[in-house]
Amino acid sequence: MSFTYVIAWLTPLLLGSGIVALLTGRPRTFAEYAATLGCGFVLGMLLCGLAMAPLGRLEVDRIVPMVAAILIPVGLGAWAWVLLRAAPNVATPPQRTHLHPLLWALLALLALHAWLMFDEILLRPMYPWDAWAAWLLKPKAWMLGGHVDRFVGFDEWLADASGKLRTAQTWSYPETLGRVAIWFSSAWGEWNAGVVGAIWFALWLALLAGCYGQLRTLRLQRDRALVATYALGSLPLINVHVALAGYADLWIATLLAFACLAWMRALETGERGHAALAVLFALMLPLVKLEGSIWLVILGGAMIYARMPPRFRRIALALAPLVGGGVVVAYLLRFPLVAPALDRIGLTADTEVLMTHAPAVIGAAAEGLFAQYNWHLFWFAVALTLALRFGELRASPALRVLGLFLLLGCGFLFALFVLTPAGKWAESYTAVNRLSLQIVPAMLAFAALLWREPSVAVVATPAPRMAEAAPTGP
Amino acid sequence: MIRRHLSSPFLLDSRVAAPSGGAQASDGAANIRRPALSHRARAFALLLLLVGLWTGLLGWVAEVPLGAAFQPAERMRFVGSDFHVVMGAGIENDKRLGINAVGAAHMALQSIALARPIDAAAYPVLRYRWQDFPRTLELSFVFRRADQPDDVHTVTLPPAAAHPGYFDLSDVADWHGRITEIGFAEFPTAQLVPADIAFRPFSLVEAELWTPSWRGSLGALGTDWSAYRPWALMSVSALGPDAPWPHKPTPVLLLAIGLTASLVIASLVLARGARWLGIALCLALAGGWLALDLRWLGEFTDRHLLTRELYAGKSWRERATIEPDTALVAGAARVRELLARAPAGTHVIVAAAAVYDVLRLSYHLLPANVAPMGVLSPSNANGKPMQPALLVVYADPDWTFDAARKALSYAKSEYAAELVYDEGDLRIFSIRGAAP
């Protein structure tokens, strides 16, 4: 392990955590450190990848030395600002209580999951289809070729006489993950599937740390936050996406979860820094995977809705079904602009085809969620939580808008599979669970937050409206 | 110190239940009703109901035929040495058949012609036992029917570990009519294990065909739930369908339905309130989750053991050469030898009949400047400028070359080309460029 490789790990941690601390304040408790480092590391990794983009056809050997030389001072500066500007620690030291033996057992199980994933990553050459065919094809080409060459469309490549342009079936996919992979790979000095896969293991750890820390700072009791973290870390399909590293879905899932949790903190504390962090994570979504744009639109819409005054919100609620219905009618009547635009995402107006396939698609989706080995009893747990804690949901304006976002997200997935040819991927199980995965950590965080003990304010007063209860800025 | 751990960390707070007044009212009502039926009678009734429920559920998920006895009425037994080796090499060892080599295409096959054909519907359960069956191989059951004597039907079986495995043949559409021959085939697990290093010696101990029974159906269910499931390309998309044999309903469904129904019945019979039911459902869900997680950890460990068997103790450079698609890796090496004499950045276009081969070969050829055959589609290539390129055609007879005309044809397109290399499945052509 070289010094450059150590720097490659330290840079995103320092940069990302520095930015998170700058936005959300100096961490003081274990939970705050977990949130800052977990969220920060993911943010830092993506920023390191993005920082390479403007540098053109860079030699791979120069990536980390060049980029880290800029980003490390930025990270140090952010931390220095945070530490120098932070108010003296006036918080009472947390009361130390021992963990229940059952919780130790859960942590031991989590460690076993971690070991299996890590060893699998280190040993196995790149295995899953999209890893070598799409997401990690570019960094391997860059690493073995020695330069970060530009990937272009087929026409441009065929005509290129320089030999410096490359192409691939997936040439137009976002390159951020590929750049993250080349970041670590170039620091290692050679193409090594274990080195690249380790990024996904770090992502898993960061997801767990970030979720635990954010849930705790959102007032979820420690033991319950640990149970939620264990539940998240034990989900089989998430384990598989780590062990057989190389897919982008877990990155989308992590960004969505972190955006939602930061947004929750913004809604409940009214601090702008958390809102800015939520927006930052949301903006990363389209840079990772194409459907990230749709998640950004849905999340952005929910965020805007949450900031609206009650009067506008009523108007928005009244208009939403009209707009939605209008789009459907315009599409069915083959209205100019609307119909071609929806055709492009594969929507079909052939109701006969839809009706023929819909039952099979819905059946396959339900089987993936409720009857296969992918999610243990997660979706049953969500249903049970909603049934038992509906009062908490009604009492929390912030959770209501988060729930609205998740509902819209589920609606998007439903529409994607039932109304477009993507239904065939649901019927063959090839996409339905991977797309569900993208929303699972956010959904788990939402369900976990419904198990919070009621705060004094909430108990003492009747459920206030969102704008009154959770201002999003001073 | 001890008292601190007496309460569960997962204990629900007081707001779990329905409004407390309602809960108290229902508890009160229960207290009033209680004398009508003694506590012991309620418990006994509950026990009967739960036994009935779980028996019914197990029968449903195991797909036990209606009216089946617990034990099979008939068992047709074959010891390993009854089978003869069709492909590969084997030796009788006591009553076992030891397989110590594979045949063509890295495959081994053992079969037995039945003395008299049997009715498939009468024997829907296969029981099989092996010794030292390797994780590197995929196991199949093969059979021949009297109505199609020239066809061999194949179905993948859950790999057998040290214990006997059971398989429900009624899940196989082709298992009907009169069966004249049965057997087993073994070959390297596709797209996971390199064919040339997959084989390890193993022995066929015995195989049995059973008439319908609870024991056979439950055995098939247990084998489906617990058998080793190798990694598959499908694993990142769905766990369960990634196993290559017909599936039974999962324990996820059984636990969800069984636990919920059990607790609802218990709350009704024992006259418990909504609060009790809520707490019980949460605890049952936690227990069910843990049970499923332990099952998953076992399955994950099984999958990981193969990874360790293939790759542990080797350097990265050694591990990188152990790829499941040995033939494609060899093909890529041949192309690379040719490319070593070509200018840097030479365009290489990869064509094959299977999409997997196109993408995989492109990946193995890196850092060559590769592109998939899609670049040559009429919408891209026709009438547009194109630099000279090497076209690598792998196992695709649809590309035809007319040596006299030096013309390479595919679909409705034709390219001016020269044949550079031709051996086995691999052909390499040099395509001339085209001006705009």
C-alpha cells in the first residue's frame, strides 16, 4: 500500500466531512461524528470523481497527486473554519449506558455480514454484468491505457483518426462512478478488482454510519437506531450489491437516504446548512445514474412543496391531479410535444398491451418485494410500522412530507413498470428489485423515525401544520 | 447491573396500542368473558388451531398432493453402482459409483436404463445422495421418455451436500408419460467457474424415486430452502430466482403469513387486545427477521466458500486469470498478439452471436480501443467516414467472408475486408476505412 493510496482514501474523507461539518456544525457526539464522516465520505468520493472531469485527458498516474493537492487544502480549510468558529462545548456529556446483549449480538451479526462481503470483494474478479459491461468498463480502459480518454458516440469514434477517443455500448452513461473508480485504482498503481470493489464496501459502511448518526441526531433512541442500522446492513440484496460490487444502484440509494435524512433535519431544526446538504446530495443523483434525474425531480418537488405556505400547498394539492390527469389525456390524444416526450421514456398508449401485461408485472413486483429472499421481512415491517405508528406520522409534519416523497417514488416505480416496456424487466426480475433498492434505505429511515419517542413539544401541543412547525430557514 | 438487561431494548412504548381507553375496555371485556372458557381450554384450542394452521401452511408451500400419506408407499432405489458411465470416467467403489474424470465439454454423465418403464406421475419425488459433490459443478437430472426415445430431458437439481437431497419432479413439465431411463449429468457452473479447473472427484451413492408423500414433499421444500445456491449474474437482481432449478415458495412468505395468522388467532382465542397483538407482531417480526438473516448468512457463506476455493491464497495477477469464460480469455489473448503489431489506438470492433460474448470479449480486450458491433449498424456506418479497423468475430457464423471478392457480409451489409486470422471460433478481419 503506497502513500498515494492512503492519500486517495484520506482526501474524500477530509473534503466531504469538512463540507458536511461546515454546513451542519461541528460534530461533538459519537452520533454526530458518525453522521459527519458517513455522509462526508460519500460526498467526498463523488466530489473527487467530479473534480477530475475538467482536467481533460489526464495521465492516470497524475490524478491523485494533482487533484488531492487542491482538495486536501479545501478539506483542511473547511475543518479549520469549523473548529475555530465552533462555540465552546456546552452540551452535557452523554450518559453512558451499556448495550443490551441482544444489541451486541446484532452488531456481531453485522460484523459477520461485513467480513463475508469484504473477503468476497477482495478475492473475486469483477463478476456482475453491468460492472464490467457498463460502470467499470471506462475506468479499466483508462487505467490500462494510461490516460483518461474521452468516450464518444459511435459515429464520432468511427471517424476518429487520432486513436485517442473511445466508445462503448454505454458511452453516454454518467461517468462519476467510473472516475471514483479510477481515483482509487490509479492511486493503487494497477487495475485490481479488489481495490475497486473496496469502494462499494466503504460505501456500505458509510451508509450505515451516516444513517445511524442522522437517525440519532433526529432523536431516535440509541437502541432503536442500532436495530435500524442492523436491519439496513443485513438486507440480502444490499449485501449482494456490495459483495458483487460494480452496480450504481447502491449509490443512488445512499444519496437518496442521505438527502432525505438531511432534509428531515432541515425541516425539524430549520437550519439552512442541513437543507443545503440535502440539496447537495440530491444534485448528485443525476451525476451517478440516468434515473437519478427523475429522483431529483421528485425529491426537489417534495422539497419545494414542504417550503410552500399552506395556501399555496392547498393549491398545489388541488392542481397536482389535474396536471397529472391532463398529461395522461394529452398523451392518449397524441397531443404535440407531450406525446413525443413521453414516447421517449417508453410510455405506451396501447392500453390493450398495458392491460395484458399489468397483472404479470404487478405480480412479479409483489413477489420481488414480499416473497423472494431480497428483503427479509422489510416490506412487512414497513406495513406494520405504518399500522402501529400512524399517529406519529400524523403528528409529524416533517415525516408527512418525507412520506409524500416516498409515496411519489413508489408511484414512479409503479408507473415505470406498469406503463412502460420496462415491465418486461419486472417480469424477468432483472430490474424491479434493483430499482426498489434505490428507495429502501430512505424508506427504512422513514420507518425508523416513526418509532421515535414523542418529544415534549409534540406531546404538549396539537399537531401543527408544516409551515408553522418546521420552518426551513430563519 | 442485571436489572438493566431485564427489559428488551426493542420494547414498544406505551403509544403502540389503540387509544388506551379502548384497550382497557377490551381487556375489561375479556376479563368478563374469561369464565365462559377456562384458560387451559383456550390454550388447548389455540394449540390445536396453530398446529392445524402450520400444518396447512407447510403442506401448501411444500405442495403436498391431497391425500398423500406421510411416508411414500413405494420407493424405487438404485445404488450408485447400478448406474453406468456415459461420459467421463468412473469406477465402482463398493456400491458407489466414483466419478474421477469428465468427458467431452467438461461434462460427466451417468445413467441407468430402467428394466421396465415407470409411470412418471406415480413417482414425483427424486431422492439423491452424493459424496464430496464439488461446489464447482452444476448437477442435473436427465431422463428419457418412451414417447420420445431420441430426446433426453434435463432439469437442474439443487446440489447435494453431505445429506440426501430431495426434488419434486412434478414441478418439471416434461416429467410425464412413461420413463425409460434416468441419470445425472455434471458440468462446470456456467459463467462462474472456469471449465478447465472445475472438476474434482466425487461419488454417486444412491438415487430413489418415491411415490407422493408428505415426507418427500417436505424434503424437497427443505432441500430448496437449504441447498447451496451459486452466484449467478441474476443474483444482483433477485435472490431466489437466481438459483437455476424450479423453486418452491420461500420461508419469507411462510413466516409472514404464518406468524401474522398465528398471532391474530392467538389474540382472538386468548382475548388479547390490540396492544398485545401489536407487541407480539413486532417481536414475531424481529424473530422472523433474525431467522431469515441466519439463513441468508448460511447461504452467503456457502457462496463465499466457492470464491475462497477458487481464489484464496493467490495473488491478484493469478486471480485475474481465473475467469469463468476461459475460451473468451484465450480468444482475447490471440487478438492481443495481433494488436501488438498494429499501431497504437487501432480501432477494434467485436462481433459475436451472443451479446454476452460481445461485451465480455470487449472487456477482456482492454486497453485496446474496442467497440461493440453496434458501431457497424446501418444507422451508424452507412455513408459515414470510418477509419480502418480490426473486426473480431467470435462464434458467429452469420458473418460470411468471400475470399475471392474480399468481401465480408453480415445481414444486409457488406464490407471490404481481408481475413487476418481464422482458428476455431475466432476470426479476425481487417476492414478498410471509408471516406465520407
